[in-house]
Amino acid sequence: MSSWVGASVLGIGEWIIKRMPLVRHIYNASKQISAAISLDQNKQAFKEAVIIRHPRIGEYAFGFITSSVSLQSYSGQEDLYCVYVPTNHLYIGDIFMVNSKDVIRPNLSVHEGIEIVVSGGMSMPQILSTLDPHPDLHAIHTDRGGASRS
């Protein structure tokens, strides 16, 4: 009985929020992000943790595949991934359209990827291995030992 009352109150609250012009968009985006980082594999919006080359050659960004698209042009079709790269915290980030051949797949689960992002990279393993052979990349070494740089 109490769970029904609670669900009814939440349902009414959600109905009210969805009627507010600006709040509705913020609420829907927050709800999608919370579903994305959910541990329930059936509802997970982040399909895979990946690494992309960004912003310059030799630098990489950690992100999550959210969907895939086919870009059709006169020269043919190109398979792209929508890669979400979080910035300040998980609710803010950038979406990049990356060729599927340019995506590096580390041997990490989505949950491990979220831990890396939330910890600011402090939980990053020292050596990341890739799941698939990448032509010019075998392993990415990360330095967490405080070695001096010249």
C-alpha cells in the first residue's frame, strides 16, 4: 500500500515537472543520464567505454559509445559512432561523431569507465590494453607514479 502511494506521489510530481517549459528539458536530460550510468545492463545508454584521438594527434579522450549512425554521401557510406566525452562532471559533455575505425576499444567495462571519469582519472589502470588490434596502437601507458617530466 505504501509503495503504491509513493509511486502515485512520484508520478504526479513527474507529471507536474513535465509541464514546466525549461525544467522539463533539464529533468529529461537528467533522467537519461541517470539511466545511462545505471548498472542495469538492459537500460544502459552507454554501450561501450572507448578512447578517441582528441583534441590533437597524440592526445586521447575517454568516452562512451551512445549510438551508431551511417553517414551517406556521394562518395559512399561511412559508419560513425556517437561518442559522449564527459567534461566537468557526467552531466556535461561533448558528443563527437567518430569513424568506427578510429575508435579504440580498451579492455574496460562501462562501469569501470564511469569510475575512471568520476575519480578524475585516479582509478585509471597504469596500462590499458585494447580489445581489438589497432594499426598504430598496442597499449596506452598512463603515468600515475608522479615521475618528473622535462
